Amino acid sequence: MALNVKPTRSELIALKKRIKLSERGYKLLKMKRDGLILEFFKVLAEAKDLKNELAEKYARAQEMIAIAETVEGTIGVKAAAMAASENPEIDLKSKNIMGVVVPKIESKSVKKSLNDRGYGVIGTSAAIDEAAEAFEDLVECIILSAELETTMKRLLDEIEGTKRRVNALEFKVIPEQVEARNFIKMRLDEMEREELTRLKRTKGKSAAKEAAETA
Amino acid sequence: MTEVSSGSAPYIYVSTRMRVRKSKLIPREEYLRMLNMGLPELTRLVEEMEYKREIDELAASFSGVDLIENAVSWNLAKEYQRIIALAPGEMKGFTRDYLHKWDIQNILTILRGKQLGLSEGKIKAVLVPAGALDAAALDRMIAESSVERVVETLPIKAIADILSEGLPAALESRSFGDIENELYKYYYATLIKAARGGMKGGLPFLKYVMFEIDIKNIKNLFRVRAQVSKEADTMALWIEGGAFKPEELERLTTVESLDEVVDSLKKKVKVAVLADALEELREKKPVYAIESTLTSAQLGQMDKMSKRNPFSISPLLVYLERKRYEVANLRALARGKESGLSAEILEKYLVM
């Protein structure tokens, strides 16, 4: 490969500094990648549990709404649903995991007390309470799941990016710099040898000239 | 509200008619048979019953389980209207007062629908005109332009007054829950007042209303106890006029021991059926099972009262309630089958 570097001593010194920096960067990025992977696996375990929980809560919510429709009829369930006065709110904040900004979602007014659900207690039955409670649990779980899934996605993106940078340093940047350094070293050595030969030849010539004059 | 009539002839006439109608309701064995049927079989069976006319009428607008549910609800509404029409004198007043709960339900549904900006069709689909306000009156209310106009034009003055008083707070909090509780309390207070008015048949009616209030309060007590967050004030949920004072019920919501709750309730209960039902609640049960136990006790007591007072308001009330549960059972069977609930689960929710 043709190298576009000047084979000078100053270039060699600069290149050596760059190699040192690259190697340090490589080590740090490798550590970051490993740290992110560890962090990702922690979140993954949590997300797996949450996904199972979400599936269970979804099944329960479906069952409870079926029971509510069985007991109160769709008419009763729809009338109670119309009573829902307050929509759940979410507060979006962020936190930092090894330089990766991930969301922190806090939910408000998801879980409600019997009084706050908007329907009258005297005119309804427990089936409506149980369906409402099951769906409140489900919504809470969905919000938590959204937080973890987004965290996982962001961590994966960052792991991917870091991995690309580590690979670039390991297989391209550092080998190229080492090659350039070796090339400069070789050229400098060659130039030194040429200089030495030239000096020796000059010295030989002048010695021969001196000997001829003396004779 | 109620007229004075004399003599027992109207009671004998109406009670006999109610007994005949009650004998035509679906028996327990039939429900057990229905539990093992598939949805198409069940639909066909319902079509062959007295719900045929409503099914034919609504077949153009609904299909499947929605058709069954709406048909049985319409049948209930029409049947209640027929009973109001055939009940004579003070019985008509009692019946009308008793069926006011359907008016409360319909009015609140219209108000909520209006507040949410739902279309007239959607609001109409969830109404059951089984009370004093018939379908035409409800249609006029739905056609009003705003929640305030619905309240202003409401034909039942007492309900309109309660709504006017609570409306600003309800609109601000966007919740009609408190008004709904107040309306139901007013409903029971009206029933007690009517029963204590000194008219014939008032005493068994009063006993029944007080019994229903107790059942309602006990059901709500167990609902409140089942809630995870108990910090909310539940004083407004208790209905006065029964055996329990609101303060007493409020205290029982925080009592840890179930035995203590049952003992406290039993001290005030004089009806044997309810005392026996309370005894069954000593072991921890889901709220639906508690409600089912109490509903069975309620219907059992109503049957007893009806036999003890054969020519009073009781046979009429028994029929109204039994009919309501027949409709609820058919709806439960159809909805349950559609949702794929097993026969064992469905059986728990049927009132037989």
C-alpha cells in the first residue's frame, strides 16, 4: 500500500504520539463497550420479566373486561367508561447510563381510588372496579415497559456504535498508523545508511586523493 | 306522586298477574342447560322465547351478541313500562318510584355522553328506557345542545334540582361520580318516604327498601375494603335509611379482621337470610362472590316477603327484580360465551 507520509523524524514523533492516543482510546472504548453490554444484559433481564408480567396483566385485563361485560353488559361497561374523567399523564425525564441518555417515564393518575374513577359506586358493581383496576395495572406496566424498551434500544444503538469504533481502531486506524510508523522508521534507517555509505565513500575518495598527492 | 285507593281487589289482581309472569321466567334447570350450549344454539333459544319481537325489531341495527343484549334490554324496558301501566293506584306510584333508578342511570349516561361530545346514536345505544322517562323523553334530552340544557329541561324536578346543585362542581372536576351517588341516595330516600306515607302496602315495601339498602351498603363495604388505596374518604358512599349508620360502615372499612366486620354487621341484621349470608363471608372471597352471595340472599328474602304478603307490593317487586336478573343472566350467558368464558366461571356470575 502506498503511504502518503513524509519520512521525517518529526513525523515519526507525531505518529508515535497518535498511536499512543489511539491505543488509549481503543482501550477506553473497549471498556465502554463491555460496560454497556453488561448494563444491557441487566436491563434485558428486567425487560424479560416485565414482558411476562405485561402478558399476564394483559390476559387478566381481557378476562376482567369480559367478566364486566358478562355481569354489566356492554351497555353498563360503556356507561361506566364514559365516566372516566381524568386521563393518565406521563412525565418524561432522562437519565444517563455510561453516557447514553435514556428516558425515565413517571406516570401520574394511572392508579385511581374508587372515588376518583368518575363512576358512582352505588349504581355499579364490583365487576366494573375489577376491570378498571386490571386496566390501570396494565397501563402502568405498559409505561414501565416503554421505559425499559426504549432504554434497551438506545443501549443497543450505542453498543453498536462503540463496537464499530473499537473495530475501526483495532483493525484499521492503529494498524495503518503502525505501518506508517514502521515505514518512516525504515526510510529513516535507509537514509541513515545511505548517508553513512556516502560519508564512507567520500572519506575513501579523499584518503585516496591524499595518498596520491603524497606519492 | 302516589294515589290513594281502597280495597284489596287491585292488589289481588296485580299480584296474581305478577305471579303468572314470574312463573314464565326461565327456571334454574334451563340456565344450567344453557351453560352447556354454544353461542348459535343460545341465540336460537333466545329467539324462540318472549324476546322474539325485540330481536326481529332490532335485527336491522344489531347482530350477534349485540343483538341479543339490546333485544333483552329493550324487552326489559317494555315490560317495565307495561307493569307501570297495569299497576293501579298507589301501586303505580310505588312501581314508578322503584323504577326511578333506571331514570337516574339514563340521565347520567346522557350527561356523560354530552360532556364527552359523543354522537346522539352512541348515547342512545347505551340507554335502557325502563323507568318513568320513556324512549321519546330520552330522545328529547339527547337532542339538547349542552349538559346545562339537559338539566334545565329534565321533566323530573327533584332530580333536576340535585343535578343543578352539583353540576358546577361536576363540570369543574369532569366527574359525575358524586352526583350519581347523591342521586341514588335521593332515590332510596324517596322510596322510604313513599313507603312511610301511610298507604296500604307501605310496610312490606318499606321493609324491602331497607333490606335493599342494607344489601347495597354491605356490598359497597366489601368493595371499598377490596381497594388497594384506602386513603380516600368514602363517607359519601353510604346510603342512609337501613340498619347501618354511615359512620359505622366507614369504621368497618378500616377494620382488619374479617370476623370482626362480620360480627359487627350481624349485630344489626335482623333478617335471617342475610345473617346466614354474612356467615358465609367469614372466609376471604373475591368481591364478585360476595356480591353474588348477597344478591341470592336478597332474592331469597324477596320471595319470602312475597309469600308472606301475597296481596301487596311484594309480588310485583319480586317480579321486577327476577325479570331484571333473567335479562342479566341471558346477557351474561351470551357475552360470556362470546368471550370464551368456561361454563364453570359463567355459572358463578348467574343469579339463579
